[in-house]
Amino acid sequence: MSRLTASPAWQALGRHREQMAEQQVRSLFAADPTRFERFSFESCGILLDYSKNRITAETVGLLADLARERDLEGWRARLFAGDPINTTEGRAVLHTALRQQTNEPVRPGGADDAITEVRSVMNRVRTFVDGVRFGSITGLSGRRFKDVVNIGIGGSDLGPLMVAEALLPYHHPDLRVRFVSNVDGTNLYDTLDWLDPETTLFIVTSKTFTTEETMTNARSARNWFLTEGGTEADIGKHFIAVSANEAEVRAFGIGPESTFSFWDWVGGRFSLWSAVGLPVALATGMERFDALLAGANAMDEHFRTAPLESNMPVLLGLLGVWAINFLDAPAQAVVPYDQYLHRLPAYLQQLDMESNGKSVDRDGCAVDYATAPVIFGEPGTNAQHSFFQLLHQGTRPIPVDFLAAAESHNPFGDHQRLLLANMLAQSEALMRGRTVEETRAELEASNTPNARLEALLPHKVFEGSRPSNTLLYRKLDPFTLGALIALYEHKIFVQGVIWNLNSFDQWGVELGKSLARTIGAELATGPSAAHDSSTIGQIRWLRPRMVLDTE
Ligand code: G6Q
């Protein structure tokens, strides 16, 4: 048994689970008309309703005991103070410093004040963004930029992409932002096909500036630019870099005046608040980007100061632990009833699964409990017509996070009412289910013949008590979006603390990267005997059939 599973709070939750196993959530609602008031609250413009989970006040108390026992408050203080809590990489974790609204110094691992450095880079970002948006910074022929292409992958893509999509209503009407991430040439080809090199600005975003996909795309974009009429002398005007590795940026040919730095204390998947957010700032303007940061900071302050039992990220994290470790939930669905959040599930897949998808704890010991769930999702109502069947009647509980705005950016006729009705209906149906008696009554009322009724009955029953959280906000504006993202960042941190994980490294992505380098060479020369027969067989099948552009 690990220290966690042997701990008094964990054991107490295990006993409590036995009491809760048969507890129907609909009965809890029936017994307590104030359940919504007791298990919902608002912070930073977001209402969290967690009343549809299989919990009582005792569950919340026991979960908070677990958090205290794991010293969540201590870890939270170390996070904000800039202690090197990313121990395997010896780094501080200070994405919160990027959105700090005061000038109070923060020293990552005791080094120079991070806030001063952040302010200095962001002032340059501000000047650049205003210059491009107002037309004083232009391309080679003096024409205004019309297209911005961000070249990056993982943390250097998913965050800015998700936010740029979410804030589409705030975009500059004459500046389009596009994202190229995949090393599949189709991604770059499809993007470049529409572009005029004279009015295109490329942002090469890479913390390390060595990531194979990004550097391959960046080199191909540069070749395209030169082939389409640009000259070497124009590169500095059309290619800018966002990176923590200045030496590699120089080696690529981008000068200091076109480089925006960030730091090793900003993890890739937490970097959108730095100059990595440039595509968002260019598209929406610096005021909006500032509001995004302010929203995230408001959630930071809530996370830092609110009591554990009424602390939104803490509760979301603990409810996840309850579902994963005590109710055996293998996955977590994220379903925004907000089309502009259509990339949120993809973004959260990285944030959560790369942070906590681990089977070894901070001390290097194998864990004996489940960690990160599989995160998946799609916007509602589309999701209802695909995977909701499994959520309602599958064999295991899959918690759902529903998200929705009261007000749409596009108030077409009756759409928003229908959208919200569907979301409310789904969370109610998941929670309430439909008993055998209710199903029978319904079939009888519709005059279903008896034999058919008996055959259909088991298929039409819903177990119910399927957990969900609902997050409601007035409108998806930059401030609210910032708060929402920070909410999930901290939720994941909370879970990492409970599970005793380092949520800030990602060693699991390395093995495939190094094998890809070897196999890349062997696709040209032939496979070595070092591989298994499957890999060798596939290399042999592919080699004579591959068609490469060798120009
Ligand atoms: C995120 C990860 C990873 C990273 C990409 C891109 O936390 O570290 O997704 O963001 O591998 O790395 P570069 O920014 O260095 O190109």
C-alpha cells in the first residue's frame, strides 16, 4: 500500500464509498430541497453547480480532509512562491506570475524577479501587437499584414489555438490567424495555399526551438516565402520567434528584434499567458489579452485564498478524485454548450493527461491508485448525437463537465434557449435516470403491446446517478475565458498534489521522439535489425511506395 492509500483520509473515503454505493442522487435531491444552494457557488463570474455528483456534505468534508492531509495548502504556497516544484527538471512553475496584476516580486527558485522580466517582454509584445494591428509594422512591400500563421505544436499550439477560436467574435476583421502544428505536410500546404507572402506574418513558437515538427514546418514556410518572392533580407520582417532558446533562434536566422522570450519556469502547456499568446493578442488586441490575463489572475487569487470547501479548483479536483478513485470512473467528458469552446476538450486533453497521466509518484514509486482520466469531449449538442449513449447507459460512470454561457455572441432566434434546454436536460437525465416502473408506465401510456413492452423495457431503463458538474457564465468574454482556463489548470494541480505526482514534467513523450529519429533515417536507408518484426515489416512495405518531394 502506498502512503496515500494507507492514509487515514483515504481509508475514511473508502469506507464512505461503501455507504454511498447504493445512494441514488435523485433521492438526495428529493430529501433536500436546498441541495442546489448547498452544492453550488459563484466566483470570477462562473457559477459551479456540483450538486449532481454522488456526494453528501460528509463526502465534501472527507475530501477536504484528504486535501489537508496531502498538504495541498503547502503545495499551493510553494507553487505561487516559485519554489522548484518541478523536481525532475529542477524548475519552478510560475505561469501564475505571467498574469499577476501587481508588481510584487516573484523569484523562481530564488533567482531574479520574474515579474520585471515578464513586464519587459510584454511591453515589447504590446508595441508589436499595436504596430501590426494599426499598420505601422508592415511586410516587405509596406502593405499591412493580413494573415498571421503560428507554427508550433503541443503547448506552443493548443493554448493559443483554443483561445483564438474561443474569442473569434473579438478578432480584428482584417487579420486572420491560422495555426500549423502537424508535421504532415498537408497542414502547411493547406494553409500556405491561401496566403500572399507580402502580407503574411509567421510566428515560430517553440520553447526549445528544436522540436522537429515545428522546425520542419518553419523551414518549409521560409522556403515557400523565398520561392514566392521574399528575400533573405525580408525574413526578419515576416518571421518572428517566441522561444526560451535564443541561441537556436539566432541559428535559424531570426534576430533579437524579432524574438520574444519566455522562460524555463513556464511549462509549454501553461505558456499561453506569455508571448506564446501573441496570435491571440494580434487577433483580439492587447486590451482583450490583458482581460484574459486578469480573468486568470482573479481565479488564481480565488484559488490562493478561498477556504478549501468553497474553492472552485479545489472542489473540481477533489470531485474528480472521488469519481476516479472511489467510483471507478475511467474518463472525464468535457462538453461545452458553446461552439466557440470547440477546441477546449483538445486543450484539456493535453493539460490534464500530460500533467497527470503518470504511474510513478514524485518519489519514483509505482502508484497503486488510478491517476489522470481519459479526457474527451465535443461541443453540445453534437456530443448528444455521438457518445452520450455511453454516458447514459454504459457500464462505467463517466463524469461530465457541462459549460455554457447565458448569452450567446450570436443570438439567432431561438437557438440559445434550445441549446441551454438541451444542456440542462442532459445533466438532469444523467442524474435522475429512469426507473423500471417509470419506463413501464411510459411504455404503457404510449400503448406499446405487452410483448414488445417487456422486450423493450431493459433497453429503456436509465440507471441515473451519473455525475456531472455544470459551469455557467454570462457570456464568453476574455476575462471569463481566462478564469475558466486557470480553473482547470489549478484543478489539475490539485489532483497532482493528491496523487503525489509531479504534474509539470512529461517524460512519457520522449521515447517515441528518439525512436522517430532513428526510424526517420531508416526510412531512407532500410531498417536495422534492432526493431521488432512489425516495425521492420512496415518500414519495408513503405519504402518502395513512399513519394518524397526531393526538390
Ligand atoms: C507541454 C509540452 C509539449 C511542448 C511541445 C512543443 O507542456 O512540453 O507539448 O509544448 O512539445 O515544445 P516546444 O515549444 O519546445 O516546441
